Amino acid sequence: MDGQVAQHGSGIELRVAGEADVEAAAALFRGYLDFYEVEVADPDRPRAFLAERIAKDESLILLADAPGGGPGG
């Protein structure tokens, strides 16, 4: 699935996250956990969790790249 990209009329690119996107996906995931006030004992665990899911192709994680901005999920 890695590498699939769809373009929206507004210039937003929607793509499936791959191993190269772990840092960006982890930052978004961390924001999700913070928003819902989820306390994580090991601060590296959310990144490791996502890296493992992506490497094993066990999750479909979508990232949206907006023109002039970074990825969003």
C-alpha cells in the first residue's frame, strides 16, 4: 500500500503512510493522545506502536499534505 497518493481539487494530497512517515504519523498520534488526555508511561511507545503497525502492514494510516503545510492525519 505504501506510495498510494490521491489528489483533491484543493491541492491536498492524501496518501498512505509508509515507513518513511513514522515520525510525522507519531507526532499526529501523540497529539491525539494528548487531546484525549491519555497518559503513556513510556513516551517512545506510541512511535514504536505505529512503526510496528506500518512495518507489518497491520494498519492503514492516511496522511494529508496541504500545499505550504506539513502532513495532517
